[in-house]
Amino acid sequence: MGFPSKKGFTLVELMIVITVMALLFAIGAPTFQTYRTQSRLKGATRQVASDLMAARMQAIKENNRFKVSLINNHQYTILDDNNNNGAADSGEATQTSDIQIEYYDVTMISNNSPIFLPNGTAANMATITLTNPAGSRNVTVAITGRVKT
């Protein structure tokens, strides 16, 4: 006759595991928060850059101008300028995007409103600067129409 075998963990073993997990979380949480902030800034930059590239491609495809204008520090419009007068007239499509829907802490400013011409070039150079607590990133539009981050 022996003692029956006991299966399971003791309270001391469980407390040690919980303590180790809490220490790992305490060390990793700030790094994870920094990563998430940087990730939001990069994502917003990619969104703006791809919208600009799409506007350029549409200008070539439709053989008319596309103008990108900032409404405020987190919204911009893309105007399909069919009559090439630079203003939104009736019948001309506009697309409005808000980067803070997905990237709540990102704001942007621009030194110019890029206008893409039917040949793929830009009527003017522009730099859009996106900022959040992780820093800032630029999206530039060259006179050749190239969009670069």
C-alpha cells in the first residue's frame, strides 16, 4: 500500500508561473505600444501614397487632370477634373478619404496640392507630411509624377 499519486500543480508553482508571466508582460508592453504607434504611421503613409499613385494612374487612363487637396489635418479629396479647370463642378467625381478612421493618431499637412496631368506628370511638386507620436514621414510628389515615401 502506497500513497495515492496526486496529479496537478501546487499553489507555489502556479504563483511562480504567474509572476514570470507578469514580468514578461511588463517588459514587453512598452515595446509593443511603440511598435503599434510606428505601425499606424507607416500604414497611413502607405494609404496616402497609394491613393496618390491611383490618382496618377486614373489621370493617365481617363486623359484628364486629377487634383488632390487636403480638407483638414486628416482628410483629403481626389477630384476627377473632367474639364481641367481645377475646381469641382457638377458631374465631376470626388473621392474623400479620412486617415483617422484607421489611424486615429496620425495628422498630415501639405505644402501644395498635387495635380496629376494626363501624361502622368504633376503640375506642381508637393510634400505631404504625416505625423504621430512616433515621429513623421513624408510622401513627395515629383514634377515627373513619381510618388515617393
